[in-house]
Amino acid sequence: MIRSLTLLFGLFLTIGLVTAPSVAQAAGKVKVKVQVVHATKKDKKVDSRIGKVAKHLKRMGYTGLSLLGSEQLEISPKGKRTVTIAGGRKLTVAVISKDDKRVRLRVQIQGRKGKVVDTTVKVRRNGLFVVAGPRHKDGILVLPISARY
């Protein structure tokens, strides 16, 4: 009986050690990088600071891409952060849930007249997605957003 309990305890301890990193990773913060890009179809100049994301934005038909800003946000599970972006708009990113493979984010952009964007997406771990946002000057704002954890 004691031997069975010892083996059972050893098994639970082993399972606990195997699953412990997954639980710890799921509990940690998500590093969200938001780039604010002004995209137009009027010129062909591409800001080199946009990096590899430019090829994805060009597929959307935009030829002129300039980086207006970049934000690095650390967000706890069930937490959110709000920052001001171009045109005085408020961008809110919330972590709704996360596991070892994906994070679920809610992205909202608040303009002068109310919500302009309100979407929820699932992003692969260390993945990237693009939110095409509101009109801005002679184009639109596009927000490439990456989530790392």
C-alpha cells in the first residue's frame, strides 16, 4: 500500500513538473507591439522602419507606407492597455485569454465620434495580424500588431 502511494505521489510530482512550465507561460504577460502605419495609394515611398510587415501591407493594395508610431505594451492575462495614436484616437488592446498556442485579443479604436474599430482575434503564439483602421489624411491607418509570449 505504501509502495503504491509512493509511486502515485511520484507520478503526480512528475506530471506537475511537466505541466508547470505550461501553466507558468500561460500566466505571464503578453508583449504586444503595435505599429501605426499611414497607408496610401498615392505614392510609392515605403518607410524602411516598417520592416518585413511592408510586404503584407502591399498585398492590401497600398503603395505608400509611412510609420507614424510604434508602441510596446506588456499586458497581463485579462488586462488591457490604452494608448493614443495618430489623429488623437485611442487604441485599446485587451488580453481576453491565452494558452500555449494562441492568445485572444480585443482591439478597439475610439475616434472623436465613437468606436471606429472593435474586433476580437485569435493570434498564434508570437504571431502577427493586421487591423485596417480609420481614414487618415489621404489614406488609412493600418495597425500591424504582434503578440509574443
